[in-house]
Amino acid sequence: MHACLRHMIVAFSLAFFFSCKKDNNTPGTGQNNTGGTGTGGTQQGNYSLQKLTLSTGERVVSPWVELAPDSVYTSLNIGSSLFRPMPTGFEDRVVSFYLPQGYMVTFASNFDGTGETATFVAVTSAIKANLPSRLRNNISYVRYIRFNNPEKKGTCSVSDSAVLAFGAQWHYTWGINKQSFPNQQFVPMTWGKGTCTDTDARTLIERSDVDHLLSFNEPDHASQSNVPVDTAVQRFKIMQKTGLRYVSPVVTQDEAFGTGKWLTEFMTKAQAQKLRVNAIAVHWYDWGNQTNNAATDSLTAERVFSRFVTYIERVRAAYPGYPIWVTEYNANINRSSETIHRYFMKLSTDWMNTISYIERYSYFFPPTVPGVNSNNTLTNVGAYWKSLTSPKAFTSNIVLDATIVP
């Protein structure tokens, strides 16, 4: 939303996040059930339960192989030591898998992370499952990493001081090169097409503190990233190599759904090319209603909230099955009443906290109602936003169309 986003800080800092270190396993190593000979074995269930385990049979039986986290298993290499070949005998032969709790894995049929694809997340327990038919004997790409589960409520700000002051468990800055802080995970964004390169993909792969990626910022808007749909699809495809959970480009309020709209066209083409989109991002500012106010601030906030709910539900109807990230929203930047914004914050967060398909949200403080003072302390309304509680983003495993097995 900021005009200053084009001047984003580009200094890269690898974070030390919730320990922020790679697992003690050697990246890229694997063990099979015959002590590493690669010949397979006979005993079912004799893998360690500590690593991603792939099997060429149903129910994770022999032959199987264990993979260490952090690496990308594929024949592709974009200049990183974290790229490793698929284990011998397992490319296009995987039928089932075991994923330990606290980790996520992205599978894809093409070596660059595209094609038939799925991202599974073991949030509350380990996942043991048979692959859906579309991925059985059809995997040439595996990305396996540790997964963090922050609260839904986050912070959008380019200021480290503001991020630290709000203390939310995740934040983004409209760029890819900021850092995480203890218990505050950074979510990178490829704001424009210039940050969708193999070099950027490699940078993100080599970070141990990120597991999600946001895409273009208002590509439909001439004063924002301004990316044509066809270009966006091709650049979005490049970043599939990261294997991260990838959130859609986020458009202006009127371009999210409907015939001929930017996001509608993008999603149609992305789906046709089998590109992985794990969630839909949303901006909402109650545009067109800034003078549509009721007799009191509280009644105005209630009407704003009603329009907000209607909009989110329409987005959900347009893209059923996709989780939603509300990455920028407020009661309209032209409304200077702190009371309206506070009431709307409370109404909207209470609602979004109960909606399972809303994974993340962050409030965009307008210049008329800033969240942070010039000395980097929180304003009254900023402190109020910080005080609002939020549940974890995920309360169950993400298993998609896989079949859980005992």
C-alpha cells in the first residue's frame, strides 16, 4: 500500500528464529531400512519416526527412505548446496509418506516444484498417509522443512521498531530481506516481478526461518507493483522452486473476484498451469464508503464490519477451499476517528478468530490513526490493537486429499 515500498531495504539478514537453526541432521542425508544400502527391507514401521519417510508402497512399508530436513530433493539445482537428488529408486515411485509433527513437506510432479503438487503440514500430530492418486508414482520434487505455527494476528510494517513494539508472532515488510526476531517470524513478500528470480528463490531456500511466501503487492494497480497477469504467472512459477507455502498475489479491493478481474484471471491461468497456490491474500479498506457513516461511531463501525464480513465471504465463495490471509485492512484511511477503528478492530478480530479458513490477518494503520509514535512507542490505538487476543493460525493438520492410514 505504501508508495515508499519501492525503496525497500534490501540488506539480507538470516534470522535466528525460535532457535532459528537448522536441524542437527546433516542436510540432504537419508537412511533406508537396510542401513543405507539402497536395497530395501522387509519390516513395516521400522523407520525412526523422526524424519520424513517416503515409501514405494501403501502405509509406509518397505522399501522406504528417510530424508533429513532443509534440503530440496530434485534434479534441479540453482546454485545451492541444499539441492540434492531424489533418493535412488524413489523418483516417480513414492506412494505413501510419514511426516513428523512440527514439519511440512511440499511434493510436486515436476522437478521445479510445479505440476501436480501438495503441501502437507503436521501441526498437531505426525501424518502417516497414502498419497492421492494424482501424486502416486509422480513425485520428482520434495521440500521438507520445520514449520512454525504463530497466532493469526500479525504486523505489517517496514519498521523493525514497530514490529518489536507490536510483538505479534509474525510480520511482513513488503520485501524478502528482513529478519525474524525471537518469537516473531518474518514472512517474505515478492512485492514485484523483480524479486522473482532464481537468486531470490535460492536466498529463501537457504533461510531456516521462513515457511511461507507472499506474492505480488497490488499488481493490478499502476502505482504499486503493476504486473500484467501473464507476467505474474510466469514470475510466480519461478518461485515455486522454494517449496514454501505460497500465498496468492494480493490485489486492490475491487479486483479480487468477478469476470475479468485481475485475481480471477491470475487464478484461472495458475490453475491451468498447475501452479501451487496455498492461500488467497486480501486487501480491504471499505473503499467507496468513507462518508457512509451512521449516527454514532460504534454504529458506523458495525456497518463497516458488516461490509467486511460480506466481502470476505464473497472471496471465499469465489475461491472455495483456499484459506485466506487478510494482509492489509482497516475501517478506511479517510476515517480519522480512533473510536471507529478501535470498534472495528474488536469486531473484526473477534470474528476472524472464529473462522477456520482465515489463517492470518494484519491491520494497516492509516496516517490519520497511526499505531506508532515518532519515538517508536505505541499510540493508544496501537496499544489497543496489541491487546487484542488471537488464536494460533492452525488448529489441525493439513492433509488435503491424502488418505490417513494407521
